Amino acid sequence: MTKPLRVVIAEDESLIRLDLVETLTEEGYEVVGQAGDGAKAVELVREHRPDVAVLDIKMPGTDGLEAARLIEADNLCAVVVLTAFSQAELVTAASEAGAMAYVVKPFNRNDLVPAIELAVARFGDMRAAREVNEDLVERLESRKVIDRAKGQLMDQHKMSEADAFKFVRSSAMTNRTSMGDIAKEILDGKLKP
């Protein structure tokens, strides 16, 4: 049995907010926070780490688009924008702010639930892609450090490239650390053949 998706709702009209809470609770979601403005929504998202935030665009103070930007910038959760307006420029602005789905009021559960599910799935895909990208960047940086260390071993100790690589690899295995860490020690002059 999977855990219910956790939701933060930001809607300045209390009747609509209550309707959202009731609808989502009936659909099996866990509403972990409610707000009447974007600033409070961002605070609740940071506090509760929900799976998704459902944000009205037009709210006093920090609006839903700015809240979406802040949530997206910190990669906190999926965002679904809820609004009474369907103009193309608002849809574009919501997408640029990080919204993964867009629902127009008056909404019904047949619009809202699929939008939430889609947003959560898209957010998961994007998070996985970011992690893969970060791993690749880290590996590339490590590879650059290893290549510089091999070059230093070749220049200063007249080693062949193959011997320099073997030294880095065997030192890493002996010291039970990464080849990147060994390469840094070589470059810092702390480790020599």
C-alpha cells in the first residue's frame, strides 16, 4: 500500500480552499497545509515537504506565480497552478515559473486529480534527470582532476600514462578512497610514488 500524496494548498478564497481540501481528501490525498497567500504557501512547503503544492495565481502579497518560482528554485515539490484565467500568457508565465500543470476554475475533480498526478510524475522525472546530470558533472570534474594528476606524475616522475593511471588506481584501492581524492592528494603534493 502506497502512502497518500501530500499536498499544500494556497487559495485566498476560503470557500474554494475548503472545497479543494474536501475534494483532495476524498480522493485520498493528505492535505498537510493550507494558506491564503503565496508567502505562507512557500513557508508550508519548506516546512512539510509535500509532494505537490496547488497554488492559486491571484492572491494578495506573494502571488501564486512568485510562490511557484520560489518552490521550483529550491526544487521542493511539484506545482499545480489553479486560476480563473486561461489566457495564453498566463499559461506561459505559469510554465516559466515552474508549474507542472494548470487547472482553470471552476474546477472539478476530473480536472484536478489528473493534473496533480501528472505534475507529481513530471516532477519526479525532472528530479531524476537533475540527479543524473549532477552525477555526470561530478564524474567529469573527477575525471579532469585525475587527468591533471596523471599529467603531474608523468612530468615530475617520468611515468608513462598507463603507469600513472595504475598508481592512482592502486593508491585509491589501498587507501579505500576515490581516485578523485587520490588525484587531489597528488596535485597538492601530499602523495608521491
